[in-house]
Amino acid sequence: YKITLIYCERSQKNFKIDLDRLKRILISSSGQCGRSTLMKIEIKKSLEEFLAENKDITVLDFCENKIGSTFISSILIGCEGGFTKDERILLKKFEKVGLDVPTILRSETATVSVASKILL
């Protein structure tokens, strides 16, 4: 029901997010799939800000625990380049899952892959 965009340490901070464009995309995609309510979009200025408001998350990262049929209510997918050492320290207490793929995925591809695994 919600997508939160987070500025992490490796994020391209010079990139301006066009919320009007994202809303037009959401309206179009909702119409195509028959969804009656639009997803919410949030923007957080840092990982710390996001973690202060979200306690029940699972982190997508490189690990042996592969994503499966377990219930995931909220998943954090990092920016391209992965999490920094300091960010990994912040995420230490959260459950981590990985994808069983031989390659490193772009953020967009990882998001679609995770959604597919969770939904199917």
C-alpha cells in the first residue's frame, strides 16, 4: 500500500524526484490493474529517519537466508551499490533475506523480483 523512497549514503542526491510524474504513473497503473486506491509515496531524508518510524522490516541483502514463503510485511531494498558499513550497523538487528540469483540486481529489478517472490 506504500512505497517509501529513502536517501541512503550511496544515493544519487542530485537526482530530483518528480512526485507529479510518479502520481501520474500510479494513476495509470492502478487503472490498468483495477486497483481502486493509489499507493502512497513517502520520501525519507535518511535511513535513520526511516528506521525511527518503521520497526517491523525485513532487509534485502546478500545472505544465506533466501527469500521464501515466510510472511514479510515490509521490506527494505537498498540503493544500487548496496548498504555502506555504517548502514549495515544500523540494520544489524533486523532480519535479512537474499535472492537466489547469481548476479547483482539493479534496485528496480530487485524490487520486482521481491514482489514476485512474495506474491507468488
